[in-house]
Amino acid sequence: MPVPGDRQVGVRIVRAEADGLLRLEVSDAGRGTPEVREPAEDDPGGRGLLLVETLSHRWGVREREAGIGKTV
């Protein structure tokens, strides 16, 4: 479910000193749980989580602490 264009999106990047891994979090106020899609070649979008899944060690979704939206 897309987030309306007038909502802010938060981004946070943290590097763990112990193992050097990066954690990238993207938060928004949208409802629903994002899912990896397999778009057709001519689809204009739908590749974001496919890239995340391909490039990351692991990923997940959690509810934001304020209870509005999610963090991926």
C-alpha cells in the first residue's frame, strides 16, 4: 500500500563497531506490510524490496515505536 506523498519518510544508517555491519532503516506512516514482488520487465516500479532482499544479509519489518507506521 503506497504512502501518500505528503507524509515524511525517515532514514537511519548505523554502523556496528563490533562487526562493521551497516543497518539501514526506512520508516514511514503507511499501513500494511511490504512484500517482495516480481515485476514484469515493463513494470515501472516494484523492485525496491527485491533489491533489498538481494543486497542484504537479512531484512524485516517492525511496527514503529509511536505505533504509527512501520520500519523496514
